[in-house]
Amino acid sequence: MSISSNDNYIKIWNLINWECILNLTNINKEGFLFSSCFLYQNNDIYIITSNFNYKGNSDPIKIFNFNKQKINEIKNSNEKTYFIDTFYDNISSKKFIITGNLNFSQSYEYENNNIYYKYNDNNSGYGINSIIITNNKGIIKLIESSEDGIIRIFNFHSGLLLNKITISESILYGVSLWKDNYLFVGCKDKTIKIVDIEKILMVKSLTGHNNRVLTIKTIIHPEYGECILSQNWVDSEIKLWGYEI
């Protein structure tokens, strides 16, 4: 598990014994590390870092090995980045780095270090807080949550905007796919919204948190099956949700 921080470090934890096995410090000159992720290449694992600098241009996306060595930077990636993740396309056998930035999302081809596509709906001034990639009926889709309260669904390879789902005036944070056709969305208004992405419709609003819901994760629980984990801004508790549509 990787944990990013607003004081410019990343900690890597072993979830078997909860030992901190790596501490990367002073990654960027200025700015906040809102997100980090892993990249698997052959038999090696790398750490990829984002950057968000309020004062000017952000540092580029950086890639580190577990010896704390920076092995690469993604060129032309000096965006104000909230969210970062990786995606492997089985059809093209290509690895991509995905970022949610201020105003738009973007993908980069890892092998050639180039921008692959910019996903933009002219939503000026709104940050993209979370992204998932899904293969739905043979079409690879990029689904993003935004600070303007809208879920946007793009064709990953063409960049075409397929659908927009207005949730509310609330800022949207974490998203997670559930049972293939549904999204669980964390919101600033303390709720979790359930969205049918086939019908382009919000079907339910769940309450139970006492602050904005930042993180949503789908898991397979050994007793309850497919469930959702959620955590809000200040809670010391992680909530487990089971739900039937």
C-alpha cells in the first residue's frame, strides 16, 4: 500500500505485518502529493508520483524503484494533478498512466513516454478527483468524478465524451465500479451515491458518514461477497457496505 502526503513524501507499507518498508522524501520542489500508485513491469514494481503546485507549474510525473532511485519522468506531464493510476490494455498490450488534473483527465503511454489522450469537456476550473477504467461491452471507458458534481464517461481510445451524469451540486471524490453496471461515488455532502451507468441514472443515496466521503473501494469480503469500503475526511473508521440492487 502506498500513502501520499501533503508534506512531500510517500510511505510504502507491507500489509502482512504493517511494516513501513520504504519512505520517499522530498520528491518535488514544491506542491502537494495528492496521489501515488504502483506500476508492474516484468518482475519489478515501481512507484509513480503525482504533483499539484498551487503557485505555478507542477513537477512532472516521476517514477521510482524500491531503491529510492528516480528512474524516469514522464515528459510534458507538468499538470496540476489530483489523481494518478495505471492501466494495462490487454488488447493493445500497452501500459498507460492515467491522471486526473485541474480541468481535464489525461493518459500517457508508458513505453514511449508520450501523451496518449486528453479527455476534456471544457469544465474549466474543476478538478478531477478520481478515475476508473472499465471494459463495458467491448468498449474501454474512462469514468471520472469531478468537483462540479458531474460523472463524465469517455471512450478511452478515441477521447469521445459518451455520457454525462449530473449527481448534485456536491463535489465528487472517490468512485468505484460495482457489479459491472453501477458506480459508488463519494460526495462532499456526506453521502455515497449509487449510479446506474447503463441507464445514466442515479438510483440511490446512502447516508452514514459525518463528513465528506473521500475514498470508495470495491472488495470481495470472505463472508459477505462483493462489498464497498468507504472513508471520509476525518473518520478514524472505515465503513463496510453490502448492498443489493
